[in-house]
Amino acid sequence: MRTLKDFIKHLRENKLREVAIYNLNVIKGMDIPLIKLLQQKGVLKSLDDEATIQMTVDSMSKSLLAIIEGTALQNAKISLQQWKEDKIPGIGKNEIQPSDLILVYAAQKKTYQHFLPDFASDTAEAMAILGELEDFQTEVQNDAIQMLFTIQKETELKLKETETKFRLMVQNVKDYSIIMIDTEGNIQSWNEGAQYMNGYSVEEVIGKNISIFYTDEDKENGLPAHNLNIAKKTGHFEAEGKRLKKDGSTYWADVTLTAIYDEGEKLVGFSKLTRDITKQKFAAEELRSLNNFLDSVLENIPNMVFVKDAQDLRFVRFNKAGENLLGYPKKDMLGKNDYDFFPREQADFFTSKDQAVLNQNDIINIPEEPIETKNGLRWLHTKKIPIVSPAGRAMYLLGISEDITDIRNAKLQLEQKTRELERSNSELEQFAYVASHDLQEPLRTVSSYVQLLASRYKDKLDKDANEFIDFAVDGSKRMRQLINSLLEYSRVNRVKPFEWMELKEVMSDIEKDMKDQIKESGAEIIYNGLPKIHGDVVLIGQLFQNLIGNAIKFRGTKKPEIKITSKKKNGQYLFSVKDNGIGISKQYSEKIFIIFQRLNSREKYPGTGIGLSICKKIVERHGGKIWVESEAGKGSSFNFTINAE
Amino acid sequence: MSSYKRIRPINILLVEDNPADVRLTQEVFKDGKIRNNMSVAMDGEEAMLYLLKKGKYAEVQTPDLVLLDLNLPKKDGRTVLAEIKSDDLLKFIPVIILTTSAAEQDILNTYSNHANCYIMKPVDLGQFITVVRSIEDFWLSIVRLPKIEE
């Protein structure tokens, strides 16, 4: 007896086209949704055209072969697997329903049944094949449906899972308040972010109106309804504003309302997305206040500050001091360049300096530059500085100018005064020299005749005459000393070329000159390692001799001990002539260097009071300073510096 | 020495514009050991007229010694010295520069012009007397001067 396989083989070999056409007709009569869908999508045109027939013939041939070879079930699984993976062209896996499969298989069964009577040799054979066919079809169909269910379940689960995840995600977002409200603004859903931002828990807030987030002032102004109305009309509303938290504090919110419509395009509510932008607002505020601060710094700088564009040297910033200095308001300056304001010559100068700054990429200092302002000619001390981008390209030129007109005038006046002073000083010196020189002549006459008078007429007149003559002789002697000292003093600045000298040689000459004084006083003069110095030999000798002479002259009860030391410091030699004499009280330590200043009585310490002022002049002529460190009764240390070169 | 027993007094020409100095010099020489006739010329021109025996000086004797100040009116001492030393009849007369000038330039120049010695006038009378005595001792006693034709 022949089996289902024989029947199928028969169909495939002899009746394939007929079977396919019949199958299409059956399908046509069955109104299968899947087929309709395929036709809707244009995958299938009509069920009568040749292309569809041929396609059906091909697929029928394959499925019949599968039945013959016993791989039908497997093939069905493969097809369903393709479905599962969404690989069937033109149809999504969600678009197939179990009913589709049942109908397709039913159509197949009906087709095969139709051809069975012609094939079967008897009823028993037909019944057997029919049974086999039914079993086979049922098995295949059940498996397919089973698989379809599995696939659809998986998909559904996944969808559910995605929805859950999405819901959780929305709920858990903390940085944004994402809530749903109905058309009247009543809260429908609430997320973590909303709770975090506003402080309300979900139980507290569901059903409440969003007006609870608005400040009293905003509520009075009807802002909640106003905003909602805009969203209703336009489907969208976006704004920044102050919002209220549960605890009454406020924050800055960036709010977006988006309308939600149902399938019938009816408004059902809004999604409300809110972000807390307090920090950003604060940062912006901070930036603004920083800007204001920098602005006020710039504006309050009492020097003119300007910034020019590096490209075309036009003013882009200008401060108040600049306005005052130049006499032009800021608005006139900005966007203009030097040629719009200053004489060509000056503008050329400014511009050339600007370009030098930008070319060298380095600060330039212009100690003095004239500038023609609305208020007349002024003089500036200007610094120009390049401002470069991080990439090293010059962006701007920064200028800072100080108005030095007054200082400059004062300086010029001072220079003038100094010149006058120098001239009058040298005139005075000249005068002192000439005067003291010319005084010598009459002095000599007076002093000579007084002495002549004394030698011839002393004791020949009366007692008064003797006394008068004595006073006259004394006076003329003293005058001679003074005039000699004055001459010496005014000679210090008579320029003589400097030369190198060994100080120890100078010292030994002095010791020879002062032999008598040293011997008489028992003075000990100690000096070691004195350097070679550059100066006027005569003056330097005079300096040391004066100081040593003073140390001997102003000795106390002890034998004078005079120590001369030197050390080099900052390009100068520092000398010290130290004694153990009577010393000088601090209050006089400046006074003693003034010409004709005496601290002691003439009877006890004779002298003109000019020696130390000569010392001071000599030291100054050698680029140094002289001062004394002393205390009454404790000796003195005369210190002075002299340029080492 | 025989000079102490000179038959005739020494003739000295003092060229000096300052009357006080003239008198003082005369006084000091008067007190000196050596007999002398001191004539005075108050400026350089007068000195030259005297030496060249011109005008009112036609009868004077040529001096044995000239004491010459440098700073003089009309013709100054430097010129007078130069003229004396370039005149064959006068250049043998010793010329002693007696001045207040301490200028190195003056010292050098006068010696270059054959001054016989350079003395700075001391301010102190005692010293002046010493100087005058030294002049006497040296120039009028020790030194043998040429014999002046009358």
C-alpha cells in the first residue's frame, strides 16, 4: 500500500503547477489576514498573476520535497526561526498571528486533500494517507504555533521589561524632575528628581496642582495658568523662573512643558521636565559680578588704560582716567584709531610703538611721549604690552599711561634749579677762593704793621696801648689761620687728575710730616693692609692727616691710640679712623662737618673749625660719604667711603 | 768779608705798587746790617724808565739788586723781568721776585725768564724780617756782585 510520501511525490512530479494554483485559490477563498497584509504592503500583488504562481510553485516544490525527505518539520522550524529573528522580508515578526499559521496550514491540507481521491487506489489507501497527512500537518502546525507563541511571548516580555526599565529610569532620574500632569496641571506621576528638587514625596504630591511650585508673587500674577495655557495652545512651553520647594526655599528652574495627545489627537496632559539651574544662575551671577569687579578695577585705575585690537589697532577698551586725560568720551574712542584723534606725527609714533610691541611680542616702556589732548599738550609715561592667545598669536595691545606732565615740569624745574645751584655753588667757591686769596694782601699789611708796632713801641707807650697791641696781634694771627683754612677748603674742588696711590706710602709721608705732634703726644698709629686707591694724592693725604691730627688733638688723658682699617664693600672702600680720645656726643655728630663749626673752646683746642668740613668735601669729591660713630668720653670712629675704582 | 766794608752803600730798586709793602720793606732794610739806598718804582713802566735812565731818571745809578713784585699796574712784573733779562746792559742785575703769588706757573715762568730767585712774601712780620736778612746775607754779603759802572 502506498503512503503519504508516495502521494506527495506524485503531486510534486505530476501535479505541481495544478497544486500551486489550487492552493492559491483556496487561500483566496479563506481571507487570511497575513495574506491581506502582504498584499497591502505590496509584497504580493494579486494571487492570480504568473509571478505569484511561479513563486508558489517554487515554495510548494521545496515544501513537498521536505515532506518526502522527512525534513518538513525542520524546515518549518528554520522558517520560524527566521521569523523570530525578524529576517523574513516584508513582514515583521509581530505581524504574524497563530491564526495565520492555522489558516495557511489548513489551506495546504485542503489542497492536498483535493488531489488525494485521484491518487488513491482505494478508500483504505486514501484514508491511510489522509490520516498520515492530518497527523503530519497537525504536528507541523502545532510545532509552528508553539514556536510562534514562544516568540511572541519573548517579545512581549521584552517589551514589558523595556517599559519597566523606562519607568524606573524616569523615576530614578535625580537631576531632572520628570512628571506628568493633566490638562489642568494636576500632578499624575512623580519621579526621584522631582522629589529631590521639590522635597515632596510621591504620596504628598499626586493630584496636587503644579501651582504649589510657584512663588506667591507668581501665583498672584496668575503665572501657573498662563504658562499652562501657552502649552495648551502651542503644545510647548519653556521658561526659566524661581520655583518653591516644600520647605519654602526657592531655586532657579528651567521648565519645559510638552503636550501629550492620545491616538485621537486629543490633549490628555503634559510632560513637565524641570532642571534646577540655581548653580548655573549662581555661576552666571558670579561671572557677572566678577566682570563688574574687573570693570570697576579698570575704571578706577588712576592711569589711562586702553586696549587696542592687534589686527587694526582700533580701541576696544578705554577707561575713565583715559577719558579724563584725553578729553574724549569712551564712545567716541571705541572703534577708532590714533589717526582719528592725534596729529599725524604723534599718531605715527604711537602706531610704530604698537607695531614694535606686537612684532617683538614684548613689553615696551616709553618713558616720555607727548600727546595732544583736548586739554592741550600732555606728557605720558607709557607701557605697552602684547596680549597673546594661548596659541601665541597677538590678540590685543594693552597700554597703560601715566600723565607725567606735572612731574616732568617739576623735574625740568628741578634740573634748572640744580644747574643754577651748581653754578652759584661754583661761583661761591670761586668767590671764597678769590676772597681768601685777595684778603691775604691787606691781612699781611695789617698783621705786619701791628707786629712792627709791637716790636718798636711795646712798653714805650702806656699799659692800655700794650693791651690793645696784643689784641690786634692776636686778631690778625687768627684771621690768617681762618683765611688759610678757607683757601684750603675752596681748593678741594679744583680739579686735578686722579691717580693710583699706595695708602701705606701716603701714611708714612703723613707720619713724617706729623713727626713732632706724634712724638710730643706719644701717639701710636696702627694700620695694616691698606689698599691701593684711585684719587687726588694731595687731598687724600690731607684727609688722613686732618683725621689723625684731630685724633691727637682731641686726646683725653690717655696716650692717643689711632687705628686705621679698611674693607671693600659694594665697589667702595670703607675706611675707619678710630681713636680713644674725648669723643663727641651724638647730638653733634652731624654738626661737626659743617664749616666753621666748633664744639670746644678755642683756648683749650685751638683751630678754625674747618678741618672736618674739608674732610667731608674731599670724601665727597671721591664719591663717598663720611660720618662719625662716637660717644662723649669713649673715643670716636670716623668712617668714610671712597670709590674703589 | 770785604762786603761789610763797602765804600758805597748798595743800591736797591724795589718795584712794588703797594705803599704799605714799600714802607715795610724800607723799614726792614733800614734796620738791616747793610747800608743801602732803596729806590722805589710803583709800577712796571716806571721801573723800566728807572733802569733805562730815561726822563727824570737820567741821573740815577744802576741798581745792584732789583726786588720785583709780579702783579703791577701798567706793565706787570713778568714783562719787566723779561725786558731786563733781554737787555744786554741790564741782564746781569740780580732780580729777586718778591710776590704774594704762589702759582706754580709764575714760579716756573719767572725762572725760565732768568729770575735769580723767587720769594713768596711771608704774611708774618717775623718771617718777613728773616727773609730780608737772608737776602742781605746772601745777595749783599756772600754773593759777589758785578761791579756797576757809575
